[in-house]
Amino acid sequence: MANIEELLRKRKELLEEIDREIDIHYSKPVTLLFTDIVGSTEYFEKMGDIAGRQMIQTHNDLLFPIIESRGGKIIKTIGDSIMARFENPHSSVECAVLMQEALKSFNHEREDKEKIRVRMGIHYGKAVMDDKDLFGDMVNTAARVESRAQGEEILISGELKEKIKESSFPLVSLGLDYVKGKMKKINFFLVNWDSRNEDAILKSWNKRISFKAAENKVSVPHIEKHKPQIAKIKGKLNLEKAVSKIKQLSKKGNPYLNRVMVPHPDLFFGRTGVVKRILKRIASERPQSISIVGERRIGKSSLLNFLACAKTRLSTLEDAEQYLFLFIDFQQLRSIDIEQFFEIIFTELKKQSGEIIDLSLTRDYEGMRYLCDYLTGEGFKLILLFDEFECITKNEKFGPEFYSTFRSLANNYSIAFVTASGKNLKDMCVSHEIADSPFFNIFTLQHLGSFQEKEALALITAPSGACGIPLEPVADKIINMGGRYPLFLQIACSSWFEFLEIEELDAEDYRGQKIPKDIIKIFREEAEPHFEYILETLPRA
């Protein structure tokens, strides 16, 4: 029997032979046309399913014969879309023009609600073919070309333009641009079949793309227009101006009553080592993503908020003004969809940075990639702090494309994610398919546990000392009561502070003494429900 090394060599040779056979017998250059009806979803919603299906049938009866008359073969229809291939590149463009002209005639004198408007995209390249379908990267590219068109437009790729360069089709060069899912730019051309004004065509196109000052190879008026704005924006990003004046701790009142996220960095205690580790990873040449995992009420939200504060970055990061930290809590956003997710991201970014992005940027995967490309080109690092991120991983509206896209962004641009969740993210996914996504491999894990002793002492002594009722003399008793779990430690401090304040006593009087029963009662009334919940939900181990 052959050893493992020999079997692996044979396997490699066999795979290479199969690839050669596929390339020789099944791969060939082809021209692919994609079409899509604009507004069909709204049509179905307004007119009903039967009327919507009738509209698609009318569309098919009108366009199918034109495709076949120009030598095209319809590969498939997907709802309101057509995928057709042509052996002759020239015929594909001619067919698209005839289809648009037929639709124009059909729409003439019809009411708007009855009109059928179609966008089209055509690409030339090598695909894997069989009798019934096409496969390969060129198919994806053709679909992306079509997706960038608007109603009544025909877009073609630079590869197809090269094949029809001697043709008489009126073409308008739109320049290089990215499409969703592709890291390489595509050279776009518009077939000006209805003799539109070229300036109007370029104006319409430029509204669809992000300006990218770092990519001056493409001469687009939209970019030039925004160059002065970029210099102005950089001035706005001075974080010194963003830091609000620190409010002094009140000399009256119980400083331990807060039971929600710590609102201000001066009130945040502990986690010194964790903060340093996280910021060192963020400060890498390419910022690294971190998954913070910890039990309920362990301080995850407070930690994220502390990291997001401008004061924290100014004191710890070099070139802090080049970092953009966006803190988003998904606790109340459990049912959002992809569109709402991007709207939140872009709205929060506008708050943080003024006008750093072109607000005409689309709120979708494509717009997000443009944004990351621009920020990276300008030397910025985007850090997204996501609290309760399991609300996203458990959300069925966020499919594989979401995770693959954001993994690609982290791999190719200066963007990182710092997430907080109750358990490991892979254990909190809506499906096995999501849990197996390579997206989760970009994270390093940071467990958040109880305070170290010096961190617990800082929480006990600093706020109470600032408020005139120092708890330092009874610090050992407070730790015995609440341990070093932040929530219980805070409740214990609150119980002591309240007792001493009301009774007008000094903690020094209780050094070496038993803990008063009144303090134990106050502590237990608040702490026990939290303790019982934690006890009930902990794994058996």
C-alpha cells in the first residue's frame, strides 16, 4: 500500500489533470448578458402577485424573441432577470440595444405604473460551460456590471469593449470603478443607444460612486470637487476638540449607585492590562480584531465605551487623530436588517468625523467598501466597537455575504472590529453555516473576568475618597462581601457608603470590627437576585 506522501502526490496530479480537461473541453470565451427589471418588487407589492407575474410574462414575450433572433441563448431566468450568452460579442450589444428600443416603444403613452424599465450589463470573458449553465468568475462579473446600471441603461465592461472596438455603437467611457465582491476595478462603458447628453450621463454615474482622493488615476470631476473638502475634514478630526471637559466627581451623593454602562472615562476603574492588550492590537500596522467575552454584568459595555472615549485614545495611541472609533450597542437593535445596519454605521461615522464621507455614498456593501478604501488611502484606521454582537450573529437577516464581506474588508483595509458578547461568537450563531464562516477566524479572544485585587481596591478607594466618605479602612470587608466581581463589588461599596452617610459615621470606626447587619441586609437585598441569575445560568462545570 502506498504511503501518505505518494497518495498526496497522486491526488495533486489527478486534480491538475482534471483541471486541464475542464479547461480544454469546457472552458471557452463567451459574452454574457444580464438584464433586470427595475422596481419589480414595488410593482408586486402595489399591483399584486397576479399582475406582477403578468408583467414579467409580458417582459419575457417581448424580449425573448429578440435575444434568439440575434443568436443569443437564454441560460436561465431568475425572477425578473434574464441571463443569456452570445458567441458573437457584437451581437450581444446589438441585441441589448434592440431590447431597449422595443421597451421604449412598449412604454410609449403608457402610464408610469404600466411601464417596464430594464437595466442591462454585458461582459466578455472565459467561463466554464455545459449544455445548461455557465460557471466562473466572469459570470459574477457580468452580474455586477448589470447591477451598476440604471433603468433603460446598457453598461459593458472594458473586456467587451475591446472585442467590439471597431463597431459603430456610441460608447461613453465612465472610467474604472469597483463592484461588489470584486477587489479588482472594472472599466465601465455606457452604450448611448438613445443619444443622451454625455455630461448628463457622467453626472448620473458620478452620483453612484464614492469619491476616492487616494485613487487619482481616475479622472472624475466628483473627486476633484471634493479635494478641498478633504483638507477641511482633517482639521475637524482633531480629537482634542472632541474631548469634553471632565466633570468633577460630586462631593455629595453615593458614587456607587450607577448600574448601567460607566458613562465617563474618569469613572472607569480596573481593566488596565486588558485595555493595554486591546489597544496594542489596534495599534498594529493593520489593526487587529478582538472578541471580548464575559459573563453578564462583568463590565463589557463599560469597557467598550471606555475604549471609544477620545480621552482614552489621546492618552494611549500614537497618531490618535487618525483613528475613528464607532461604538454601537445592538441590545435594542435585535431585529434590524442589513440596510438599517449600514445606515447606523454611516450615521454614527458622520457624528464622529463631521463630513469625512460623501453622503451620496450608498448604504450597502459596495458603499462600505468604498468607504474603507478611501479611509485607508487617507491614512485613517476605522475601529468598529460592537456591543451585544450576538444580536447580529443570531439575526437571520444577516447571511453569509455579510460575514464574507466584512472578513474581506478586515483583510484588505485598515478596519478592525472589537465585539462584546456573553459567549464565544461561534456558539451564538443562527446556523451552522454562519458559525463555520471564516469571518470569526480574524478575531483574537479576550476573556473578561473578575478584577485583580489592585483594581478592586481602586474602585473601593478612589470614588469614596473623592466624595468625602473614604472606604479604604473597610476595603477588606467589602472584598469579602462582594468578591472581585465588578457588579457585586459595586453593590457592596454602595451599601457601605449609604450606611456611613446616613448614620454619619466613619469607616475607620469599623476597622477590625464585624460588618453591621444593616449593611449586610442592604447588600443582600440588591445582590441576591443577580447572584441567583448567574448561578442558574452558569454551566454545570
